[in-house]
Amino acid sequence: LKLLDKMLKDNCQPNVITYTILIEAMIVKGEINEATKLYNEMLERRLEPDMHVYNVMIKGICKEGLAEKALKILRSLPLQGDNPGIFAYNTVFKAFLDQGNWVEGE
């Protein structure tokens, strides 16, 4: 995140792609809280997340065993004008099944 700080200091504004890369990096490191902070920062900058950002967040949240939270995001997408793709659905299904929650996974 030092590079993001330098970028901002140099008055170079990050875009959705910048934040997607950083969010995904935090998720790979297992730092879902930091990924969530970056996601919220992106929203504060009035940047519109695309489906790739949502897929990255859903994948990371599911990786942490938070299937209910991922399902909340999935259900919110049509309200925001986005239609979740098969990747998002499959990721959430798998998270519920991995938790032994066959009812929600069905």
C-alpha cells in the first residue's frame, strides 16, 4: 500500500482497476479486513465497482468462511444494476457447502 500512498501523493488518482488489484492482493494475503477497507475507500472516492470487484470480494469473503456475508453481497447486486455471473453464484454455493450448510447451498 506504500505505492498507493505514493500514487496519491503524486496526485495520480487510482481507478477501479487499481483498487481491484490491491483488493485481490490483500485477499491473497488473507487480509480480508484490509481488502474491505480498500473497497470502502474506493466507494468513498465515488468509483463504481464492476462485476470483477464483486467477484474478488465474494471470493475473498468465502475464503474466510463468511458465506452469509458473501450471499448478502450477491443478493445486493441486482439492486445496484449488476447481474451476478455464474462465478459469483458458484463461489457462494461452494462456501455454504464447505460449511456443511446444505440447505442454503441448495
